[in-house]
Amino acid sequence: MGGRKGRLLVTAFLTRGRMGSFADAIRLFEATGASPATADVRRYQGRPGVGLDLEQALSDDLGLFLRAGVADGHLEPFDFTDIDQTVAGGLSLSGARWGRKDDTVGLAGIVNGISKIHEEYFADGGLGILVGDGKLPHPGPEEVVETYYQYAINPHWALSLDGQLIANPGYNRDRGPAPVVALRLHTQI
């Protein structure tokens, strides 16, 4: 756009494997009284999804990204984490303005969600790949604000300081906000 570099990617996927249906797990829970568990109702099936990724240079040193994705929220995810819908956007600024052209500072906002049946499964006490604590009385979207500074040590190594503030962690309005601080070392040869 505007003669500047950018790209638009659309990714469709189909994850195939032994996955449980949230509805089947809830039906088994209602019939037996045991905690709902997708592990008890797994069968070979597919979980489709699609993602959209837009990256656009706004100036010589400022970039924008927007991402959105959705996956079938009726089956358990097992390859990443408990997310059925996501929207994210942010900006990154190179350090050229302060004499560190290979450094980058960034700011992003992310909103993740789960389907109603996924929510019901957690509310009944089900556990996911990373989410679930026995009940989900006040569900809500997981909202994250993240900022980072990446310091270029040399052309092959970078050190990043990252800070996140997560509202409604684990889709639970009774939790958070949760601060997360990380230090990352990245190499690329």
C-alpha cells in the first residue's frame, strides 16, 4: 500500500488426529456424573481453521500487523492452546531514530476467544491442553497487551525484554490481570 512493502497471507488448515468433541464429553458427563474429559470420547477426525495475516510498512521504520483466525470450536485443540478465535494487531518501530537501526520496539493487542460449547465444557469442569481449573463461572475473552524491546547484540544474536498484561487469563473474568515478563535470546545464522 502506498508504494511500501506489505503482504497478505491467508492460511487454511485441517488438523487431523484423535480429538474429542466437547458436546460428546458433556453428554458423557451428564450421563455418568464424572468430570467431562475429551480424552474419554476421542476419535480420529479433523479440526479445520483459517487465518489471515496482514503486514504493512507504514514508513521506513514503522510497520503494522493485523492477524485474525478461527478454528472449529466443537473439537478439542491439541496442537497449540485453547483458542478458537483470535484477533491481534500491533506496531513495530526500528531503532533507526535513536541510532540503533537493528533494534526494534513493538506494541500489540490480542483478543482470544473460545466457542460456546468449549466454554460450557470448561464450566462443567473439563480441562484443555493448557486451560481449565475445574469450573468457569464467569467466562470472557482473554485480552493481552504486549510490548517488547529487541536489542541487536550483533547480526546473529538478539536479546529481547518482553512485557505482557493479560486480562481474563484462561477465559476467566474472576482472574487477572496477570503480568508476565520474559527475557528471550534469539540466534539466527
